[in-house]
Amino acid sequence: MADLSKQIQDQVLSARNAGTKLNIVAGGSKSFMGRAADPDASELNVADHSGIIDYHPVELVLTVRAGTTLKEIEATLAEQGQSLHFEPPRFGDQSTIGGTLACNLSGPARPWAGSVRDQVLGVKLINGKGEHLKFGGQVMKNVAGYDVSRLQAGAMGTLGVMTEISLKVMPQPAASLTLVREMAADQVIEYMNARAAEPKPLSAACWLDGRVYLRLSGAKSAVEATARQWEGEVLEEAEDFWQQLRDQQHGFFNRSEPLWRFSVGATAKQPPLDGAWLIDWAGAQRWYSGDAEKPRLQQWAREAGGQVSLFRGGNRDGEVMHHQPEVLAGLQKRLKSAFDPDGIFNPGRLYSWL
């Protein structure tokens, strides 16, 4: 654990002066995401820039260096009975908080607990000019100026090198249990949304292999009362099930076909596509494993009020993210120009034109 911000800053300045590009990496657990890395770019490894800088359990605020692993963060929080409520996916023990924010990854609790983007209070960032800048703060009411901290969510390192991240943390729930029952895919969307609309302690809802899983988390009395009211059997080893779903260790994610991620309206009907499906976030996130053409998937995603991306597998040299309208693409290009005028960071990783 060390503060390597000065060394990182020097490497960025050297790359800018030499006119070279940089691929930002840390644990490498998410290297499969986005477009293929530019083979001509030099590696900027920030894995050793790690460690917890400041932690105030009473104030529910944690500040860490971007290379800090999720494993270390969660172990520290657990000692105080706290956690990251957005349940960041781990694709390995080396998964870092910086990569989690850069890829905008959140787990099963996202619709109820918020996303990683929602939990970020502030960041420190080295831009393409080699300037070390601070945005946001360590308080929950900081709303002054542009919310640059949250711009990093999903930017995949194209706007700069994050060095520090301040996050909101939360107490762990007092009780949790999962109900499971058989249900057909054409019924589950309406069912999950009906359950989600009730004032109950629902914290996760997914459908897989003909079964719907509802997790209840909160006060023990509320969890037990809801379990008595709702149908379903209590799932044994529920924690293992949600961990496998969160970290994509379930067999569904090990198929040879390309894996597509849909972010759509929770009430959108399932499309008539052959292949394997997993429905999460009470319908708002849907995983599809199949060889369908991207234009067809994009059309359905638009009709369903959302977007689709090629999450894993398939052709990583083409565009893997949802097609952006000209206006939004223009905004992204202007942001890129403001933060990284020479196009040093992760060239083409998000889009070929960025």
C-alpha cells in the first residue's frame, strides 16, 4: 500500500511530451470489458497505488486510493458492521474500486441501494495535462459545481487516472432471507414489479432457469413478516447464490456465446429472442447469451427504453457499446477534449471515435 500519485503524474507527463498513449490497468479483472486495448499504447499500472486513506464509520464515509481492492475495502467495513450497499461485482480478488467506478459496476441491490455512481462523494484525478485535480468532497451534501466525480462512472478511464475516491458506506442489514418459487419467463416481469411496488424490505429480485428469487433485507421483524405474506420457499445458502450472481460465477455466465447486457425499463416485455436469459434488478437489467445481430438487439433496447452492450465475448474490435446519437456523441467528445486534449488515456476503449 503506497501513494504513487507523483509517479503516475510523471508517467502521464512523459507520455504527453512523447506523444504516446496509455492503457490504464490495475487488477486486470475487467480487461475483457469495452473494446480491445490499443496494442500501441504503453501500460500505466496503478495497482500498487492503494490503501485506505480515511475512514469515519460514524459519518459513513470512506476515502481510498483507486488501486485498493474491493476485498480489502469490504473486510475493513465488515469490522464495523458496514458495507458498500451497491454490492460491487468482484471478478477476482484483485478487483479494485477504481476499476469498479470506471466500469460503472453494481450488484443485485442496485435498484434499491443505488449504484456505484450514486455512492461517490468525490474523486482526485490526473488529467491529460498531468494536472492533479480534486472534485467533490467527503460530505453527502456537496452539490456545488459540475458533478465531475460521477462522470467517471462508466468512462472506462478515458477522462483521466483516478487516484482517490470518497464513497458513502452503509450499515449491514440486521436480517436477510431469500424466497424462491417456480415461474415462467412471460409472468415474471409483472410479478417482480408488483413485489417491488410494495412497501416491503425487498433488496434483490431476479429470474433464472424458470425460478424467481426475491431477497428481503432489513429489520428482522419486517423481513419475517414479509416472508410470511409472500409465496415461496426460503432458499438455503442464499448468500452463496447472490454472491455467484454478483460476481458472474454462476453457470449462466460461462456459456460460449457472446454475453449481452440490457439496461431497460423494468416493465418492458421480454423480446422473442432464442437463447438463454437472466433477468435481474426486477427487470431493469437483463442478460442475454446468444449470437443475435447487434442492430436487432439495439432496436429492441430502444423500444424498451434503454440500451444494450456486448458485455463479454464476441468481436471486441468493433463497437461494443450502444450506438450514441450525434448530440450525445458530441458531448462526450467535448468532455474528452476538456479532460484529455491529446487523447492519451485508453484510446478507443469505450468507442472507436473516443
